[in-house]
Amino acid sequence: QVQLVESGGGLVQAGGSLRLSCAASGNSFSINAMGWYRQAPGKQRELVAAIRSGGSTNYADSVKGRFTISRDNAKNTVYLQMNSLKPEDTAVYYCNVRWTDYERWYGSWGQGTQVTVSS
């Protein structure tokens, strides 16, 4: 089983920046895709950004040009650099990892980290 630990959320003023981290740990696993989702109160969880093992990325239109996703494969960690934050970015952010134990593929979620952007 893979465990995910997120960090980096908090309260920031509009226009500010935050960096989220999500570290995966466990025994005998290999990670494929890693991503960040968010869920605002009363709304569905939505994909923010994803990065594949080869490094290709995709972003939600609402964050393009402001957020950057990256990964450190040696540390099994994915990052989300969030710049020019807006109040509408306020949400709980969850990392998601697609991994294999070399027999099956699985998806795991982090515990979530709150990001609050004040106007």
C-alpha cells in the first residue's frame, strides 16, 4: 500500500503564492501519474494539474499560466507551485497517485490540505 502525505497549504492574500507537496511512501511500488485535485465547498472535486512519468503535464484552464506541477521521481514527491492566487482558488487540495505493485494498478488519495485565498 502507498501512503501519501501532503503539506504546504495555508492562508494567503490574493496575488500571493503557495507550494504544495505530496510525498508517497510504501514498499515495492512504482508510480505512473501524479496529480492535484481540489474541491471547494458545495462543488465537485476537479482536476487541477497532472504529470505523467515521462514528464508530460496538463492543467485546468483556470490555472494555466499560474500553477506549475512538477515531480521528483527519486523522492516519489509531486509539487504544485501556485502563483497569482485568486480567491476562487480557495479549496481543499488533494494529491492523487496512480501506482502499481507490479501486479495491479491502484489509485490513492492524500488527506487533503486547505488553501484559503483572501481578497
